[in-house]
Amino acid sequence: MARHDKRSSTGIRWDEGKMRYRISYKDAEGTWRREHAGRTFEAAKRQLTTRKRQVREGTLDLDRNVGPNVTLASYVMRWEAQQAVGKRRNVEREVRQLRMHAFPTLGDRPVNRIAPPDILRLCWSCYEPDEQRRRANGKLGEKSVHNLKGVLSSVFSLAVFEGVADRNPCAQIPRGKLPKIGKQKRPLYNREEACALMTDARIPPDRRMFHTLQGLTGLRVGEVAGLRWRDYDHRTRPLGALHVHCQYDGQPLKTASGADTKARMVPVHPELAWSLSHWRLQGFAAAYGRQPTEEDYVVPDRRNMGARTPSQVTKAPDHDCAAVGIADKGTHGFRRYFITYARADGASPDVLERFTHNRRGEIIDVYTSFEWPTLCRAMSCLKVDLERGKRIDFPRLGNRVWDTFLGHRSGSSSKAE
């Protein structure tokens, strides 16, 4: 065991029983508070300085109730509450991931007793390279394993800041020790496939509308799920505008943090404008039983009229591609379709990026400004002519398993939703 520095200072004492430093300070009401603060003098000194500053600023959390031997499962509850205050993206999904994969092995372990080899063993125990076995056994792929380590690293970073742990074991794992993420080029839908997913009558109308929003804007799937009718202004010229400022049920956009929402305005393609008009006047009421309001999501969840969930929107192509007889290329295939064919039809990539991606903050962006007509011209470059309701027949893929699946779906597609 490493020798601990047992120096003392005002408000800092070494606790022989716990083998940790303990700090003492007065809160805003003059009451003495004591808590354990790590195994090194420097860590205890940093924590004491932090507590004194929090007392001065009135931000001291007296309900922390976090002891030196708090378990990972208990501490994640505190971490979750901290993330919710900052409205961090995907917190519920990350906590669910921890409960499923980390808690069975490390949930009962004290946070300050989890070492880098423990994290490494956990990640490899969750990993399964074969996709079929991975889905059957609830395991993780390469990228998901790295994501799990990233979530744990966030938990331990807070633990280090609060003095519950001396180090972040995730940050001490050397490079190359986790499964390597292969660089795979994501597939995209070609023009005919995208058109089929936006128009074919074998797909439920609400999902056709969702695919149309994806295919004709290049938005991320969460951004489409978070669109409300109030975000659509059809009066702007030369094209209407979608205000993209959040995703799903009000979560921040990707790469956005704090007050920086990274919001942007996206021109509405003429074909999308027609689809939105028809959807608002007729399609929405036919699908949901009433006319939409400004507060309604453009394509809400049928169960509760709330925002569609990540699970719903990512699984939709599984059913819809099978219904029309094409290979499933995922939700990101729409984004790649839009960007690829808009550029092929003459749109400038620099202009396209202004409404397909959030601002990156590069210095040249400070000096570059595109007027709205310029953005609209880039959007109008995409050549698409939607014949709505038309059935598009694709050649079979020549795979017996796939054909069987298609036959099953065609017999049940009418009952899907």
C-alpha cells in the first residue's frame, strides 16, 4: 500500500480509522461540517477550498450525504441528479446502460475501491463481436463499449471533484486496451429507396411523414422527433423555415451545452412544404383523431402525443424497409441521402453545412454569413419528385431468410400500427 501523506493544516486532519483525510468547515449558518475528502493532502486541500467557496456563494449542497464508502450504484443516483440539473442529453439512457451492464459487476463496490483493471474487465465482459450473438445475449459492440466507459468516466469525474474518489480509473486505461472501433462507411438510401420510404402506401402515414422530414432536411433523427408545429414558419420567402433548437422532448442539440443551444434555421424544400401542408390539413387528424395545435409535435407518438422516443425512431426503418423490400440502412441513411444528392445536384457543401450541422465555432465562421436566399438556393438544388401513394417494387435480395421476413411483414404490415 502506498504511504499516505499525513500532514495537517487548519480544517484538515488524517483519519487513521478510515485511512482518509477529513476536512472541517463552517456552513453559512455557522454550523461546523465535517466530511472525508480523499487519501492525499492535496485532494483534501482542494475539496476544502471548494467547500469554502460554495459557502461564500451560497451553493453548498447540504443534502449530499455521500460517505467515503458510497457504492457505485448509490453514487450514480447523485450523478444522475447532477446531470438533470444541467439538462444533459441522454441521461436516462446512460443510467439504464449502467444499470444493465455495470451494476451487476461493480454496483456494490465502493467508488473509491474501483481500479482501472476493474473497468477494463467490465468492458470486455460486456463485449461481443458477433452481431447476431450480441443481440441474442444483450451484449455490446465496439462503439457501445467505448460509450459505456465514457459514461463511467463522467461518474468518476464527479466523484473526484467531490472528494469521494482519489482518481478516475477510466482515465487511466491506456490506449489500445479496449475493442477497436472499425471505420465503416455508413450506407445511404439511393433516390428510389428514399422516395419509397417517403411515399409508399404500405408504410403507415405518420412514419412516411417522419421519413420525409428526415430525407428532405438532412436533420438528425432526434431533431426531427423534437419538431413542433410552432417551429415551422411557412410565411418566410423564398422558402419556409424550420426552427431547430432542441431534440426529442426538449433535450439540447448535439454538441450544445448550457446557454449555447446551437439553434439553426433550416429551409423547407418545396416537396416538403407540400407534404407538411397536406399532413396538417388532413393526415394528422386521420392518424391522431384531431387537428394539430401549435404545441403538438409534427409527428408525435401515437400512444401519448409526446415526442417519439429514440427506440421508436431507430427501429422504424427495420419494419418500413422490409415492407417495401429494400435493405435497412438505418435512420442515418436519410441524412447521408440528403447531403450526398444535394451536393450531387449542385449545392455548395459550405452552405449545406449551415443547416445540416450545428455551428462549430471555427474562426472563419465569425466572418462568414450566408443570407437566407442563399440557404434556400442550396436546399432547392435537391432534385426530388414525390409521387405519393405509389407502390415501388424492388428486386428481391436473393436471401431466403430475408425473403421469409418480407413475406411475414407483408402479411402483417396492415396491423403494424
